[in-house]
Amino acid sequence: MWSELDAATADLTGYDFAESPQVFSERMIGNAIAVWQRHAPLLDACLQARPSDPQLRELWDRFVSQLSDKLAAFIARLRDAGRVDPASRDIPALTHALVGMTVWALYEQRMARTPLPPDRLMNAIRAIWIAAAWGDKGN
């Protein structure tokens, strides 16, 4: 599952603005969410067991850290090239917060008594990522 998510975000290293930021972000976020949804029962169990299992907590924290670092490097590269205007100067903290928000939203979607329709939630997640990571250059 971890390797699937890594593969789903592999295009981060070669983004060349051939796609608009909006299209690129929607595709990348959609790919990552699709991996999450395919493995949702396993990920739900990991999140529930994380507080009581030190080994699982270490694996989860390493996964989140690696993903956040990958995303932070991507956003920093684009910022340094003047292509994005992120919502925070602290890009590592921004990506960590965005990953955490996304994980919690997807987890809550499955656990809620009356969840939002999936397309509404996915649209909101994408909009937050685009606004936070790309700033006014995401349109």
C-alpha cells in the first residue's frame, strides 16, 4: 500500500507545467485518494491501533513524514522558481498539516454516522490543497 501511494505521487518530481496547476493537483490528489480508498479498511485499522502499538506508530509516522517531505520539496522547488505562492512560509509544516487534514477527513468520511457525499468531500480536499500549496497561482 505504501509503495502504491509513492507511485501515485511519483509525478511530483517531473512536473513541468505542461498541465495547469489545477489539473495537475486534481490528478495527483485524486490518485492518492484512490489508493487510500482501495486500502481504507487497513488504513482505518492502522489509525485506530496507532496510539497503542509503538511499532505501528513508528511505521505510520515514517510514512507521513516521508510523504510530507516529498510534498514539501515539490512545493519549495516551485516556490523558489516563482511558480507558486504557498499559504505559509513554513512549507514542511504546511505539508504536514495538509496531509494530516486529508488523512483525518478520509478517515472521518468512513466513520461518520452521516458522512458527506464523497464527491463533496473530495472537492473540498482538492480546493484546500490547491489554495494552500499553490496560492493565487493555482488558477
